[in-house]
Amino acid sequence: QVQLQESGPGLVKPSQTLSLTCTVSGGSISRGYYFWTWIRQHPGKGLEWIGYIYNSETSYYNPSLKSRVTISADTSKNQFSLNLNSVTAADTAVYYCARDQTGGLGWFDPWGQGILVTVSS
Amino acid sequence: DIQMTQSPSSLSASVGNRVTITCRASQSISNYLNWYQQKPGKAPKVLIYDASILQSGVPSRFSGSGSGTDFTLTISSLQPEDFATYYCQQSYSTPRTFGQGTKLEIK
């Protein structure tokens, strides 16, 4: 079965770029027309959809973050990545990668375990 | 953006109780509504998609209903492992949006 695993630094300084990678095992990110997604959860709060990539190159972002976010894919490594620039303390959150269903049906399964990223000097 | 509002925000119940959680969308979303369960320190897990379809492996005590703007998640007989936070999420349009969550606690 497909499994996802986030990786990256747990601490980022303000104004710098947050960079995370999601490694997918048990299935290819370039097959099945899935939408590979990033979602975050501020501490003790609800869930915020960040965006997705499909066909390895087409991405769509939450307008609230669009000016700062990039999602890309590396099919040779079966990974997709999140870059969020100019971070502030408000970007401190648990970041999850997840798979949206074929054709972007809009529900997410499976999810990675999540990675806490703290923005602090 | 479509706003999703859940009620109640928290709920105390006992094992064996029947509980219902409500989710309301700020505009009609047809049946594009999904429910997730999240336990502390874990990622959310999908329970129901498209308002009423039970995800494979999810116990049948969970059920979902509704269409348009009003939806419900029902747990017919609470089990100890059901105490968690539940989120609704609309998949009608992007950006995808979630409700604020309902924390289900043991009475």
C-alpha cells in the first residue's frame, strides 16, 4: 500500500525558506493521476490546505499562500516537495503530505505522519 | 472560499452512546463533503467521503448524511477508540477547506 513520509528541518529562521520533502513508497507519483497535496495544522488548531501537484508539473495553491509557496515533484526519486518562503512565526505548524484521489476528487488518503516545523530565531 | 462550520466544538459522551456531529457549509456543496478522525499526535484519517460513503476498513458504526449545506456524522455506539477530534472538509471547490473540528471526549 502507498505510504508517505515527510522530511526536512524542524526549525527555520524568520524570513527564510521552509523546505520539506514527501517521499512516497508503494506506488509511483507519476502514475494514477493522483494529486499530491500539502496540508498544515497550526498548533492546537484546525487544518489548512496548502496546495497540490499533479502530472508531476501542474500545481495549484491556496490563494492565501500563493505568493510564497511552490510545490514541485522529482519523479526519479518518487518525491514531491514544498517550499514556503519569507516565513514568520505564523507558519509554525505540523506539515502533512497526503494523496488526493484520482482526478483530484478532493479527499485525502493516505497521509504522512506529519512534521513539526517551528519558525524561530 | 467556502467556510465550514462544525457544531458542537466539543462533546462529552459515554461508551455506547449515539452521537451526532453537524457540519454546515457557507454555500451549497452538493455531496462533496468528507469526514476525518484525528487522534493526538497522529495524522487525520478519512472516515467518510462524498457525504455518505464509508471508507474501506472503517467500522460500520460510523455513518454520514446530508447534501447541499447541512451534513451530519453519526457514531451509532461509541467505542473507547472513537474518542478523538473529528473534522469535516469540503471537496466542492478549491481551496479545500476544513471545519474547525469537534473534540469528542469521554464523560
